[in-house]
Amino acid sequence: MELIFTLGFIFTLALLVGIPVMIRNKKLGRRGGSAISGALGVVNELYQPSAKNAAVIVEAQREATKPMPSPEDK
């Protein structure tokens, strides 16, 4: 019973924080989803610790600069 209450509390807290942020981002023209993904990232780390390592690798690959092609490649 405590587990259900804790998960319900975490989910409710994520919604209470995430929905106003999404509304504000929509008004400002920003891309939304960062607050909810952050809140769900905590839950994901609790139940799948190896998923965090994969997310870090994907983020590093996304932010890595890609090499410019040399003039001979054209």
C-alpha cells in the first residue's frame, strides 16, 4: 500500500510541476517536455539504473560536434 501511495504522490507531484511549466513554455514558444521528462527520469533511475547510463551516452552523442567534410570529399 505504501508503494502505491508513494508512486501516486510522485506522479501527482510531476503533474503539478510539469503542467504549469508546459503552459508557460507554450506561451513563450519554447519546446516543452523538459519538466516532465526530468521528473520521470527520477522514477526511471529508481527502477532502471542502467537506463541513466544509456541516456548520458545518447546526450553526449547528440551534443558532440560532427567533423566537417574535407574539400576532397565533395
